[in-house]
Amino acid sequence: ALIGKSVLDQQGIDSAMIKMDGTPNKGKLGANAILAVSMAVSKAGAAEKDIPLYKYLAELSGNSKIILPVPAFNVINGGSHAGNKLAFQEFMILPTGAKSYKEAMIIGAEVYHTLKSIIKSKYGQDATNVGDEGGFAPNIQNNEEGLVLLTEAIAKANYTGIVEIGMDVAASEFFKDDKYDLDFKVPGSKKEITGQQLGDLYRSYLKKYPIVSIEDGFDQDDMGSWCDFTSSVGIQVV
């Protein structure tokens, strides 16, 4: 169905694949297959016009102002990415107040090293070991303690109001039988809560900490919790 179509007709090709699939959730062809073909067409289109891919995508979207996004620094690891007891997988800092990407990188590095000194002074030298993705993995169990550490590091580095916080919870890792076990890494211990209670926990964090993004806050099939939470907060939820 796509043979003979121009690689410059991105919208037409994408629409054709969605029409061929014919399901509301792309369940026939699969989102992964559709995305792979769509990206291949984008790259071919950029090559045809002899411009970088990012410029071609900006052209397709009608975006004339191209800027680099705010980098997210994964500075504390938990979940399946670290050997500590933290349930949440990633605690990140985002220099949203930086005036340029270069400045954001400098700010991120400064907060990272400030955080390292704080963790070392509170928990000892071995607490500055890193997890699978390069963030520190102190042996703490309370997820809020991770937020406290980040807030303290941001303030000590003099970037309050300039650096904010993001979390990749990876909640599917501790979701079972319609409950979320925040102690899933602690043998013999269970701290099971409902999706509603987990959403309430996030909302309590939003009141106390400069959180601007929560990723994978619930299991992918827990649609009720997703809908309830996203409709009640004004931050990025992905």
C-alpha cells in the first residue's frame, strides 16, 4: 500500500498506515512497526532534501524556531536500576531556568556534584556508588528522602527556582493484583497501596517539592488511575 508513495509525503504515508491498521489503538499492525516505518520515511525525506533530520521534522511541524530541549539529569537511581531499596526508578533534575543548553549542562553538573557531597556526608563514601544509569544509589528506602536530597542539593548549589525535579517511577515494576507495593525490594515486607493512594502520594509531593514531570507513574493498564491523576494536576505526566 505504500509502494510508489513519495517519501516527502509524510502525512499521507502516516495516514495510510493508520487506515490500514484500522484499530483505535494500532493493535493490528502495531505501534512499534508503524513508528519504525514512519521514522524511516522521515529519514529518507530528510536525505531527499539534503537537510538534517531535526530540521526536516521542524519543517514538517511548521516550527520555525528550533531549540534544544531542557536536559534531564538522572541523578538518583532506584527501582530495577539500583541495588538499594528505593521503589521509584529515577530521580532527575531539570535546569528549566537555564538560558541556553550550555548553561543547563553546567548547572546540571554543579548540582550533581553538590548532591554527591551531601550524600557522602549523610550516608558515607560507599553511598555515592552509582546505579545502572549513572545516578547515585544511596541505600535509602523512603522515596520522599530522594526528593529531600535533590531539593537540598539544588538549594545548596544556589539554583532554587532555576532547577526543578522530574521522576521516572516505573510503577509497573511494583504493580501486582491491582496494588502498588512500595516495599517490593524489601524481603518479607509489603507496603501495598491502591492507584488512588499512589496518586494522592504524588499530589502530596507536588505541594512540597518543585516537581514538573512524572513518567510512568502508574501501570500501563491502570487507566483509571492515569485519568484521575492527569486530570487533577498541571504538570507533565507521561
